[in-house]
Amino acid sequence: MSIYTMGIDVGSTASKCVILKDGKHIIAKSLVSVGTGTSGPSRAIAEVLENADMVREEMDFVLATGYGRNSLEGLADMQMSELSCHAKGASFLFPNVRTVIDIGGQDVKVIEIENGMMKNFVMNDKCAAGTGRFLDVMARVLEVRVEDLGMLGDESTKEVGISSTCTVFAESEVISQLAVGTDKRDIINGIHKSVAARVVGLCHRVGVRDQVVMTGGVAQNHGIVKALASQLQHEIHTSPLTQYNGALGAALFAFQKANK
């Protein structure tokens, strides 16, 4: 008899689900780009079940994680901290991982891992700087799509320093740069380096050890990954499943529960 488990990661800006078979094989996943407090979580659950051609009753265990995990009363069998789930998911994708940098919509987490389990962590304060939200604001000011930031930053030919780590001040700094005719691509490159510098500060509080893995939606921006790798002087690994990492970890913990 196969065991089917579901992990749900309700973030601040997106809801992700993963269904695992026997704790090894991802048979379906879903992502709805709205998070906690919206219809996102229930839509993500409906979508992942449809993708797997299954119903909720066929799940042996459902575990919720993320910022909005407590809003899933009745939908999940259990809730768990996203720190543990991110450590678990990253260890599944990269068995030798020692450091996980997770940049989500509202926060930045740096997790130290030993033998596949979280040993220590540090999170940013209640400030959007260096998060997905920060990049959304910058993309809006620059009138570009957030998914194009990496590509545009690659085309930069000149160093432009964005010194402020506060979203509000960085926004006015960007507007001032635009007013004097600075090329958007150079500004974007400066933003990437500024985000990386902030994250590197957090990393040093935990200590960085190879292998370094980056998860969360921002890991899809190769400009940030590159700036981080250069400032940390460590190679950074990412996976196409970067956004599903928390949900994957939740599904793996659900498998352990179902197996008991």
C-alpha cells in the first residue's frame, strides 16, 4: 500500500502544495500567487488534488506550514514551523546542505543544518528590505516586471550604489537616480547588490558553511543569487522547486507522521 501525503505552505504572498508518494516521489504540485487571508490556500489544495487526480480523503496525512499555517483549521492534520520544513525540504533536494538562505515575500531566514535537521537560524526584523516585497516595490518604481529584474541587471555596465536598506528610503533613492537619467539596468544591479549585502549580514550571524542552498521565490532571480554568491564567496545552489521547498518539507514530515 502506498502512502500519500500533502504539504501546504501558506506564505504571505503565495500558497504552495506538494503531494508525495511514499515520502520519495513528488506526484503533483500547485502554486497560487496569493497567500494567507485569501482564497489562495484552498485554491492551491483543490488544484494539487486535481493535478494528482485524487481527493482529500486519499491523503494519509496533511501538514501545513508557513506564515498562514494556523488558518487551515480542518484542512490540515497538523501545523509545523516553516523553519523546520525549509530545512527538511532543502535536505531532500540537496542531501549535503549545511546552510539554507530562504527569501520569501515578507522575511529572510538563514538556517544552519546538521545531518538534515535545523541546528540554528536567524530571521530578519519586521522590515521588508531584502525580501520579495522589496523587489516588488522596486520593480513598480522602475516600471519593469519583477521576473525581468535578473535579466535586466545582467545588462548593467556601471556601478550604482543603492545604499539604503529601508524600502521607503531605497524607493526615493531609486527615484532620484531615475531623475538624473541613470540607466535602469545599472539601478537594478545596484538593488541586487544592496539586497545581497543585507542578507550577507544575516548569514554571518549564523555562520555560512558549504553546501549553501537558496530557497523561496526570490531564488528565481539569478541577479540576487549571483550577487549573494559573490559577496559570500560561496557557490549557491538552487532548484527548479525553490518555491515549493517549504511545502515539500511539510509533505516529508507528513510522511513521517503517517508512517508512525
